[in-house]
Amino acid sequence: MKKIAFLIVSLFFVLGAPFADAGVNAGISIGVPSPYVFAEPPDVVVIPSGTAYVYMMPGIPGLYFYNGLWYRFHRGHWFTSIGYNGSWAYIDTGRVPRFILDVPPDYYRHLPPGYYRIHYGDFNRHWREWEQVRHWNTYDWYKNEHERRGHDRRRDLHDDGRGRRDDGHRHPDD
């Protein structure tokens, strides 16, 4: 009798196994961007962003540094990393700092000629200190760009009808 019960239970598992994997996978796949590759660490520029400093690499769209993390806008989605060329992890738009979202996506194209470039080594060693002492606020070129950018932002940004300004980036939920 025990042998028959064992055979029935075994037969149940053998016949039922193919159906156990028949679940539905409804996940959404978001293509993670590949890392940037540079021959040497690139220069950065500081973008006037109100009470915070946001940095970006000239000529590279959608790549920003703020408060110790890099943020990248890629194919309609935001990603974050601890390094500009590091591995990127998806981040919900709601978790991207407002200081970054306030930067027009084509800002890198409109940097004034001769805008001050910061060597990456200096930037990497000093960004925390610069933030604490408001280092860039003492430079005329920064003040002038802050003023120019403030006027551009007031002209270019508008309410999108849902209580948030149109920052120019396509949001994943739009």
C-alpha cells in the first residue's frame, strides 16, 4: 500500500511539474545605459542651480552630478551611479533632485564660449568643500551665468497643467 501511495504522489509531481512554470511574466524591461568611456577623466562645469551646485560635462547631454551622485537621463528614463562611467541603476523620476530636473536638457549646448571648465581631479577632490563654502558664488562668471540662466528659465519653463513645471525632459510617466 505504501508503494502505491508513493507512486501516486510521485506521478502527481512528475505530471504537474510542467504546469508549475506556466505563470505569466508581465515585467517591464528598462534598458540600462552603457557606461561612458573616456581616454581620461573629462572636465566638468558648474551650473547655477539656486542654492545648490549641479555639475555636468560639456558636450554630453543628460549627465549631471549633484551631492555625491551622478544622474543620467537616457531614453526617457533616469539612472544614477556613484561614478560618471560607473554602472547605472534605474531611478524613479520622483527621486531625481529638483535641482537637476530644473536644468534644461539642452543646456550643454548653450554654455557661453569660454565658460570655466573644472579639471576632473580638482572637482573630485573639492566638490564637498566648494558646496559648503559656496565657492563658485564668489566668481563673476558664475554670477553672470546664474543671472542669465535665471532669466532663461523663467521664460522657458512653464506649468504643464499638472502642477509641475515642464523641465524639458520626457518623464517616464508622460
